[in-house]
Amino acid sequence: MSNDLQGEQQFFVDTPARRAMRRFTRHRLAMLGLGVILILVLLSVFAPAIAPHSPTKQELSLYRKPPTQTHWLGTDTFGRDVFTRLIYAGRVSLSVGLVAVGIYETIAILLGAIAGYYGSKVDWIIMRAVDVVMTIPTMIVIIFLVSILGPSMYNSMLAIGIMGWPEPTRLVRGQILSLREMDYVTAARSLGLPAYRIILRHVLPGVVAPLVVHATFGVAGAILLEAGLSFLGLGVPPPTPSWGNMMSSAQTLNILERVPWLWVPPGVAIMLSVLSINFIGDGLRDALDPRGMETG
Amino acid sequence: MKRQLLAVNLLIALALILTACAPVDTATDAPAMQEPPTERQYGGTLNFWQPSWDGSKDWFHHIKRDEVTTWMWEELFWTTTGGFIPVLATGYDVSDDGLVYTVHLRQGVKFHDGEEFTAEDVKYSFELKYDPGILPPEALKAEAERVEGLFAYKQGEEGADEITGIRIVDDYTVEFVLTDRDPSFFPGFLGYVEHPMMPKHVLETLDRDELVAGTSDYWVTGPIGTGPYQFVEHVPGQYVEYARFDDYWGGKPGPERVFVKFAPVETAIIMLQKGELDIVWEAPAEEAVRLMDDPNIDVLVADNVMGFWIQTPNWHAGDGLWQNPKAKQAMLHAADRQGYVDNVMHGFGVVRHSWFHGTRFECPTLQEYDYDLDKAKALLDEIGMTADKRSEYQLELTVYPGNKMRVDYAVMLHEAYTQLGFKTNVDLIDAASWADYRNGRGPRGTEFDFAIANWGPGTNPYVLEPYMVGTVDLGYWPLDVERDFHWHEYSPNAEKAAELWGNIFAETDIEAQTPYFQELDCILNEEVFIPHLIGESWIALKSKRLQGIDLDLNVSVYIVPMMVDMANWWLWDPEADSQ
């Protein structure tokens, strides 16, 4: 009897993570976004197996053919298959988004945790640095950095990553400022635990939820930035495709009006990925919002 | 709420796609015009396009004729390849020793204030242009050393208060005395576009220091010249306005007013379609294709034999691989250049096989390097660059971004070299970073192979001489690395080339020089001195109302080629014009 009761109690234990997951899965737009982004990611990851053609092989005789059964999204100026290039381009655009955000969220966790936990002069210095960087126009600095380093996928990741850290740093610092006053942190401190351990084991886990939400929106922003850089010729060099450099072909009215299959597919891919990631971000924000936990 | 949000988002997305796909409303409402009258009509406002213009620089410090100033400033000649079109001079004679050029001036030419143009103005104009205060002494050294006393004057040497090598014989005759025999003197100096004639009687009354410093009000409020139009107003960043000069020596020009308007090319093409511009020059081939169907716009095209897309080698890459003519021949056979002309240039270009291909100096037995991948591989095998070595070789191309056609050239070449079996990479290097890159401070160090650029003989066929017989390097190589490449030290044809250049420089008559140039072109063709020449056609888009244009690309490449006869342009139905 007691065993049965224990089993029932275990079955109905409702952890915050489970509640959040339940709320997230009930968020229809987030699930839709997740579905779309999963498809885009799978297409990109398995591009070599899925793609019907080579992304760089030129067939000049197939100059700008409209969509056909052989070339689902038509061909470009060099006779390359647009669908193939589109899914290969996803590898670049999505990975630039993820890595760039990874870079700046890491910087943000490090600086935000130090500023928030130690406070005082360290906090003041880091926050003034944040203020300074936030006053600099991001896109101009990224263009400047890429011009110096040379256009490449890795340099795009680096440039976007370097410029994105101030906002999440503030977020992390703000969270830690309130968490460090919590009783369990005071208890850990009085037990003599070293600061790094308190930060890593007891404080940072409390920052994860808002940071994940921020990072999600950040990926969308980084994809857009990469597209802008590639459109300007400062992103991924040719012939490697990215959604941005595929769209850069649409710089003349002739292509805008008469060859839409060159620029609509990458445009739609950018739009779908950014929209989907933003929906996921919305869902995560709602699911992880502590104010909604009780009703979850 | 979420559904509404989704619906709104999808609606916005759909609207954006539909808007993008919709035809752009750029066409004028006016019906297509009929055939123009044969007689020139007078009046109206001509709207000419210019992408941008740094007036503060070009007006004062360079004192040169360009697309903006050519409406009011003229030179002695328009240079063509091996010839000239007389402008303020009617012709010239060369002394037997080739050291004295006697220029005969046109009589009856008036400045915009009514004063007559004479030999005094010619000497004054050259002395103003080479004033020590205008450009650093070294800036025009090569030019200045050609004429006796000019370099000393330019240096501001004591006692050198005039250019002794420019002598006034009478009101309409001027002599130029050279320091050495030099057939390139005419295209490179006398007929060069940077020597417009200035009014001595006006400028000598002004403060000389202010004049050469560019701070004189004269440059802003009322510069004058002898051209078909006189200056009215310059609104920086917007336009320069000119009014017709009725006493122009070439006869009364057609349009009453000219506006040179500044705008990016994309905007300019829309302005042209809406009737706010009459001509857009150096138009993108992509837009020419689209506008060929527009009944109110003419597409003017001329083959270009004066400048090319080129692929300049780093002579030192690959242990001197690109010093071997066969390696460069292989590069040419590997690339489908005609495919590039057809696809990227939309047919508005020509594949060239040598430096003078398409000109009077073309090699009579020209060897053509058509697309043939097998031949390319065989040539590389022949010089020991076998398939396994190629697969190990990292071939680096570099190109400036910013010009889609140039970047697409790199894309085409990337494929060509990949097909040959090379590991190929393209670096997009901003112009500002190029010096660092070529000096080995880029990601490739000193080991990049080719740079894509644009160059050509222009109207001066003598430009290669210092590269072939002198100690000037041609190509890209690290400047601060102690390696040097002089073509004549490596080429088996060096002696022959030196002899040919000697023969060319011994003659002042272009007809007599031509056979030597042709022989020289055979060497350039065989050795692939400059690989990958593609001549990009010159395209202009003009409104139907603009008439009288004669497009001639054999005229200077430094200025819009058709402007040689812009005094003959006129507007059809000038009463109906819009500004």
C-alpha cells in the first residue's frame, strides 16, 4: 500500500522543468517554429545526401533556367542548382548564427557573473565597458572588423560574436545581483565554499532561463547580420553559398523583376528561420517565466 | 491572441513577397516616341548623370577635365589610339630629331567672357597645372621630366619661374621641347585629358596662392573656359548647372541648359526611366538587358579595346610557376571566358587573346586560347605540374568586392582551376587593405597567386615599355620581400622585345610603328604577358529625346568616350522637356 502510494506520488511529481516543458509544448507558434527550424537544420546537416547537384559546379549552358523537375528552384547565372545552394547555404547561415551567439553569450556569462557577484569596482569597470560598447553602431564595427580580418565565415562569426556581448552581460549581471542575496547563496558562502564554485554551482543555474531566451533571439539577429554582411560582399566569399550572398545577386531591377528564383528562395529561408527562431524564443520566454509557473 | 499574431506575421510576409515580385513602377506614362527629326533642334534642358563628384578636389587640385568639367573646359586634342581629334589645336608637327613638337592652335576661339584664346593661355595653363603648390613635386615626376625645364619648375627650383620647354612662337603656335625622344609624349602628355586650357587674362589677376590652394572664390563662383557650356552653379552633392555658350567655336550647341546630376547608378536608371535624366553611362549589363525592351530608352553599346578585366599574377608564387608561359596558357584554356561573357556580361564583352587584340597593333598570327580543359591539363603536365602536384597546390585568387561582375569573374575562375585539380580559394580583399595583403600581411602571406583587376593600354600603346625593357615589375608581389622579377631577365624573347621597342621609339609616325607593335603583340600573345583578358563593352542608356550621340570607344578611356562630341548633342522636342 505504502509502495503504491509512493509510486503514485513519484508519478505526479511536477518539477519546474516539466512544467516549463509542458507550457512550451502547448505553445503552438513555438512548436511550429521548432518544426520549421528542425527541417531547415536537417536539410543543412544532411545537405550532401539530399542535394541533387553540386553547390559550386558550374554548367554555363544552364544559365538562369526557371524551376523545373530537374532543378526544383531553377538555376543561377553560372547554371548552378539554386535548391542545392540553398540547403548548403543553410549550413553557413545557421552555424554563423549559433557560433556567434555562443561566443557572445560565453563572454556575457563570464563578465556578467564577475560583475554581478563581486560588485564594487569590478562591476563599475565592466558596466562602463558595456556602456561604451553599446554606444558604438554594431553593424559599422562589424563591417570594419570584417574588412580588416578579411571576409570569411569564421571572421563573420567572430565579428558578430565580439559585438553582441553587452546586452546579455547586463542581463546576467542583473540576475546575479538578486541571486547573490538569496539565503542559499549566503549559506554556501558561510560554509566557506570558494567563489567560483558558488557562481558555477549555485548562481549561474538561476541565470540559464533568461539567457536561453535571449540567446534564441540572438541567433535570429545573428542570421540577419550575416545575411547583411554577405549581401554587401563582406560575408562568406564565393563560391561558398550563404543565404546573404545568394540574395546579393538581386541588386539589379532585371533580376528583381525577371529572375525571382534567384532571390526569393534565400529570402524566404532567412524569413522562415528568423521567424521560427523568434517563435521559439517567445515560447521559451512564456514557458520559463516564473510568474506563470503556478498556473502552468 | 497567438493565432492572430501568426496570421499578422504571415500576412506581412506574404505582402512583402508580393510587393517584391510586383513589377517596379519605373516606366513613364508617356507613349513611345516616334522617329526623331533629322534636323538638330535647339533648346531644352539636358540632364546628364554622374555617380558622384568630389568638386573640392577635382575643380582645384587636379585641374583636369572629367565628366563634370568637360562641358566648360577643353584641351588641345582628344587622343585616340594612334591619332587624335583636334579640339583647341588643329594639329602638330614633330621635328626630325623628335625633340620639338610644334602645336598649331585653332583661331577664333573665345573664352566664356568673350576674350580670345591664344598661345599665352596654353603656356599659362601648363604652368598653373604644374605649379609647385598644386601637387607634391614627385606626384607628376614621370610627366614632368618629359619637357625641358618642367621638372625644375615643378620642384620650385630657384630661377625656374617658367617652363622653358614651352615656347610661344606666335599667338597661335606653341612649341614643346622634349628632354628626350619620346613617341609617348603625345598620348601621355600633349593629348592627355588632364590639361584643360585656362584663361590667363582672368587668373593672372587673382591671388596665385589662393588659386593653387583651391581657396579662391573663382573656382566656386565662376570658373570659365572655352567649352560649349558655361558654368552657372554647383550645389555639392546634387548637381552642377551649365548654360549654353552661344559663341562656341564649334557652333551654337543644342540644349539651352545642362544639369550634371549626382546619384547612385541604381537611382539614376530609375530617374532615366522617369524622364529625370537623359543619359546614364557605364550602365550595368544587367540593366541594359532589361531596358532593351523599353520603347523610350536606347541602349548604346561599343566594344572596348582599351581596358580589360585581367588576372595579374604574383610572379613569385609557386616557386615562380606563373613565370612559365605554358602555365598561363593552361590557365586561359581552363576558363570558359566566352561563357562568362555570355552569362555574366550578357554578351556585352569580348574575349581577348593578347594585349593589343582588336586594335591595329594586333598580332597577325594571333594564337587563340579557347576553352579546352584537356589541353590545359596537358600543358600543365608538360611543365611537370601533374595532377597529383595540382591536387596539393593551394591556388589563391584575390579580388576587390564591390563590383559584382568582377567578383563573378573570380567565381568563374575558381571553377576553372578547381576543374584543373587545384585546391582553389577566393579572398575578397577591400581596396583599403590591398597594400597590406600584397605585402604578405594577409591570411595567405606572400603566397597568393592571382589578383583580378582592370587595366588596359587606353590610348597610350607605349605603357608596357617600362615593364618589358626596364626594371619596373608588372604584376603583384610582396613589396617588402627581397625578391624582384624583371621580365627581360627571364624571357627568351627579351632581346627581340627590346629591339622592337627601340624601333618603335625611333619612329614618331604611328603607321611606321605599327608593324613593330604587331610583332610585339605576338610575343605578348605567346608569353601570355597579362593573362585572362576580357574586354567589357561600354554601355550607355539614353532617352529617345537625346540625339546626336556618336559613341566612339577609341577615344580616351579616362572620360566618358562619347563626350568627345557632346557639343553636337541636341534634344528632340525640347519644349516638352522636364527638369
